[in-house]
Amino acid sequence: MCLATLSPSLFGVQVLGLGVSIRPIRVLLRDILKKQIYCQTVEHNPLKFPVAVRKDKYAMVASIMMAIDRGIERGLLGATVRRRLMETLLGRIFVKSNPSFEAFTQEHGWNPPAFIVLSPTACCNLSCPGCYAASAPLANQTLPYGIVREILRQKQDLWGSHFTVISGGEPFVYKSEGKTLLDIFEEFSDQYFLVYTNGTLITRSVADRLGELGNVTPAISVEGLEAETDARRGKGCFAMILEAIQNLRQAGVPFGVSATAMRSNGERILDDEFIDFFFERRGALYEWIFQYMPIGRGYDPEMMVTPQQRVAMWQRTWELIREHQYFIVDFWNCGTASSGCIAAGGGIGGGFFYIDWNGNVAPCAFNPFSVHNVEDVFASGGDLNTVLFSPFFEKIRCWQKDYFLNRPAAEAGNLLAPCPIRDHHGQMCEIVAEAGAKPIDEDSAKAFSDSGYHEQMVQYGRDIDELSRGIWDEEYLKDERRES
């Protein structure tokens, strides 16, 4: 029996809440919910996506459910955290049913952004080579707390968005108007926060406070295990990370790891030793993978994973998701799960955009071009929708639709190469020029005025498409073309 007609709010949130502490009931309800999601995602297909894409989407959602189940099973989630997961993460985020969301959808005919990525400070206690944000201890750019508050309030009021990603710089360094990051979490207790952090500032007292608040999950940056992490981040950083992990576990705070994939470690961050160490031995519930994008400090295309590595990483990542049900997201190799690029507020499920410590608004953190500054927008009487409906963002959303979303299944664009700035660099540069967008910092300006850089990025996209096109056609489109 297909359960697609049942309300996700009524079915999903309530049953998980009822069975969360009792293993037999939790497992039963989890499996029922997985069947419902399979029905909705794979069998019920109003958008007519290729069936293999739909199966990837289901596998990703199932891995999220298994991550939460592992956290509960192993006692990694405190009581407040469990309640927040039910009320906020599931009740307000996964189940998008609130007046602001519905009003936007009815007026504009598409879903509003599901979240934003906000970097409130450029300051960081580390100074890592190749940092996309060029963060450093002496960086003093910080977004005023009042602006941060207004951003978070508006995205909730305008879009019904209750999820926020905090990046940096190092977020736990943030201080403004006598407030810290913890004050943000407390003031917006009905939002859920994912924080990318180097972990070195998560003391026992910080972890305890996060446990009390219950609406935060830190993603701790690593480059591999001790040798690889200390080589980039500084000697002793890995030991501090392990101490932070212990603090979080004792406080019942769910956490994961965030890894920058480079030519030097592309295989390491997915190998058996790494997965066993963090997922099985340390209790990480997820892994985010950011393939190094040559922007920021010391941009160098030679540090990128090779096209061959990237294809190998794609195979390994989906093996871990499908066969082992680990919640792992590679923002380039998991394009099928998101229906492609979701930057500039695009995507069928609601996308996102990026705001940096100077208030510059960009399509995403790795696409460093802007036509708006949020402080100027607010001062002139505008709001986040002013940014969202800018011609720059609309051009990017049109590209997303033309590439995949509006195509028949048998002609869908290659989602193994979904990223406009990385995999279709020449086309993205044309959009930037047409929209009159400007680099958000000096490092980005240098990179994108470098003709050699441009040629390398364009060639990288060609190589990726050449290597992945056969896989895409054979594994994702063959059946669709046969039926059409």
C-alpha cells in the first residue's frame, strides 16, 4: 500500500516522536516511514525525474533517518536535542507547512529558499593554506549582531525558513554588540543550526550550552586523520578536535565531520579507516565533503581533486550511502540527491544563498560574485526578497532549470557535473558578466582576472563531463531513453 497521501506532519513527526526512546517501536516506525518515503520519492513521481535519480534521493533520505537512529541507539542525543529534532528539524524544516512558506509558493509558483549560509565573521584562530574565505586570526570583518538578527528574522517571516547554516571564518570566534554565536542560537530557538567549525573552541562549557539549547549540530573540519589534519591546520589541532568530540558526546550534542577534498586526500576522507574512526568509534552522524574550489587564499587549481579522483569518489560515496547507509553528502558528487545546483535560492525543494561577514550576498560560498550587500538593502528599505529576485540570481535559476529541472527525463542534464561555477565555468562567467556582478573580495578578483585560471577551470569542466557522461547515460538515462 502506498502511503503517499498521508500528511507528512501527521505521520512522520508524530510517530517518530512517540517511538524515539523505545527501540522496537522506533525501528518499526522507522521502517514504515522509509516505505512511505520510497513511495513518495520513487514510485510517486510528478516531476518525472529519471528513476535512478529518484532512487538516489531515497537513498539519501534513508541515510539521514539511519543517522538519527544511530544517534538515538548509541545514546548520542540528549533529551533536549531529541525534542528539538522532532519539533524543529522534522516538524518545521522537513515538513514545510506554515503560512509564510505557503504564501510565497502560491504567489510565485516555486518554493522559497529553505535556508541560507551565513558567515558572520572572517576571523579565525587558524590560518589554513587554501582557505576559501582567506580567514585568519587578524581578520576583523564582522557582521553586526543587529544585521544577523534581521537576516534570521526575515528568512523565517518571508519564507518560513527554520534552518540556518553558519560558516566562517571560525563561527565560535564571533562577537558583536556584546553577543556571541551562542546568543544567536538562544534567541532563535525555533530554528535549527548547522555550524561549520574547526572544533578547537568547543570547550566543555560550550558543549554543555549547546546541549542545553538543543538546536545546533557542529560539523567539525578535518582533512583526514591526525597526519593530514595537522599538516594543513597546525600541529595539535587533531588532538583538540578529539577533545571537542568528547565534549559534544558527553553533552548529548549530535555532530559530524566536514572534509575538504583535495588532490592530496581525496581517497583518504572516504577510506575504511577514516569512516570507521569517525562514524563507528567517535560517533559522527554525518560527513560533508567540500571539494576544494580554488578561490580565497593562495587559490591553486592544482590542489583540486583530479577528474579521475572525482569519479572514484562518486563511486565510493554512493557505495557508503546505499550499501552502508552512512549520511554523507558531497556537494558535487551528490547532485542527483538535490536535483542539481540549488544556489541562488533555486532548486525544487528550496535552495539557498550565501551572505558573508561584510554583508555581500553571493549565489553560494564558492561562487564569490555579488550584486547586493544586505546591509545596503536593509538600509534602503529592501529585504531578502530584494536579493532573491535580483536579475543575477534569476539568471542562475534559469540556468538550473534549462540544465536539468525543465528537461524531459530522457534528456536530463548530467547531474554528475551539476555545478555552474566549477563544472560549467565558462557559462557561469558569462552570467556574471551579463548581470554586472562583482567579486566579493580581492582574492576572487585576482583569480577570475587570471586567464590561465579561467582556461584551467574550463578544461576541468570538459574533463569531468567526458569522464562522467558515459556513467550518466548508462546508469541514469538508458532506461528513460528506451521507454521514450
